[in-house]
Amino acid sequence: MKNICIKASALALLFMGASFFTSCGKKTDEPKPTPPNKKEEVKPTPAPQEGELPEITKVTFRIGESHLHTKKGIHYVPNTAKTEFPLLAIEQKITYVKEGNTWKLASGSPDRFIGIQMVSYGGYAFSAPEYALWVTYYDANGKEVNAAYADAKVRNQYQLFITPSDVKAFDGDDAIDFSVDKTPELLHYEYCDTDPWNESFQRAPEDKPVKWLSDNEPVGMKGYFQFKKISHFNLHFALWHAPKGKLEGGKPAPFYAPNKQFTEGGKNLFDVVLPVYVCGDRGFTDAIKPGYNEAPIPYDQLSADHQKAAKRIMKALGTEDWMKVATDFLRLFKGNGGDSGGEEF
């Protein structure tokens, strides 16, 4: 019996020794206990690197005729009218998809945009029309990925640029002398990005505030256009990535021209083109929308200037039937929604 006990004790000691060496020689994933009264150190999540964000393979531009409450406070009100010419509807959705290394207009998307020259009555809240822009990015699985690009860790590297090219006057109008540096004479784009990116600054409750991103953080997921000159041109939407940050000398690039942070060492993620026709001004649409005695206004009853605008719109639509066009404007006038509804940035 005594020998049995001695052997058992020896085996136990041998087992404990083997366990000791095994545990010391093997790495473990178990966290070490935090000493009392000492907070566990939390390491910050590193910013995603090039290639770690989901690849954008589809982008949708939603554009809606709107008005302003403040400099960035756009207000879009839907219109219930069903127009014979879809291009005259106040809201357009234009989608581009990536096929291989090429971006193409998605089937069924409008292949052009018809706008109206802005008229200013004095101050931000007294100009019209403005065209609200919402931009949505999708990955190859059709999942919306805006949040990844709007993340505070990376949004200082990305900016959507909106640049006109091939700017021309309509037949019979004075020629337009254009270069990219003259873009502000042709159109204005205002970045209206918020944090969170998909919330409204104007409608945020007090207990869940939303802030505008600073002018040094132009991203381009929300904003608006103002068309300043009757003309037609190609409008390029291009998303650029600047891995070292997008500010040059502490200042952001203008909406129409990437700076060296993007063009030298950066990357163009996509560049898609939308033909734009700015056919008349707000005075023209204000004159024809209400019609006369509940009927569309005939072409021969328009002023000479408004007849020129009518011709431009018909050319942009590819029609010679003015009464059908005028009827659509009357429908839009009757289909206006209440000012209390709609969406606000």
C-alpha cells in the first residue's frame, strides 16, 4: 500500500510539471485580468486604408427642384403631377453602374437633365430654383455604402467634384467663352453634408443634434445646384480619394477642380457624365406654369423671350409639340405639394 501511494504522488508531480511547461510554452488568446482600480486600455480603431473600404460599383444621383431656407437649408417638396415628358418632372434619379473598368448609364435612367436658370430676389432664402442633390453609393452586392465613406476616420480623404465641360450656347444666343476656372459664372454647387450623414440638420430633435460639416470637409453626399446661365453642357461627377488628406495649404479644393492632394498621389474612383440643358429662367416657368383660364398657354401668346425659351426646351426634349410641353407645366403647377411636407437637409 505504501508503494502504491508513493507511485501515485510521483505521477501527480510529473503531471503538474508537464502542465506547467505546456502552459508557459503555449500562447493563449485569453485576456489577462485587469488589476483592481486600473482601467482596461482601449486601443483606437485604425483608419481604413486604401482598398479596405467597399468598392463602389453603382452610384445614384437624385436631383429635385427645391428652395432654400438658409445657405445650406434646402427644402424639397414632392410634386404629384404625372408628366407626359418624364424629363420635366421635378425629381430625377440618374444611376450609373460599373461594368469592368467602365461606368455606364443604367438602363431606364434619364440620359439628360433639364434645368432652369436661378433668379435671385435678394438673400439665400429668396432665390429659385435650387436643385437638391442626394448621392448614394452601392457595392457589388447592391448594399448602400455611404456610411463607410462618411465615417469621420476617412471623410477627410474623399470629395465629389462637379465639373462642366463642352459648354455651349443655344442656337441664336451669344457664344459662351468658357474655361474651367469660369465655372462659378455658369453654376454654383453648395456642399451640405451633415454628421450623421443621413440625418436632417433642420429637423433634428434637440436631444439628438445634427451638425453641418465644416467648409473644410466637403464630401458631396448632399448639396444643391444653382444654374446661373442659359446654356447646355456636360456635367462630370467625379469621386476622388486623397490618401494624405484633401486639404492643400489648409484649404479645400473648389467643387469643380481637384487640387494636388487628389491629382498627385490620389485616385479618381469614378467619373460619369450627365448632359445638362438650362433652357430658360424662373420668369419663364412662372409665366407658363399657371396657364390661362385653366388651359396651357399657346406658343403664339408667349413673349419673344419666352418663345426662345420654349424653343430651347422643345429642342432638349426632342419635340416640336409646344402644347404638350405647356400642358406638362400646367400639371406641375397643379401638382405642387404643401410647403410643410417634403425633405430638408
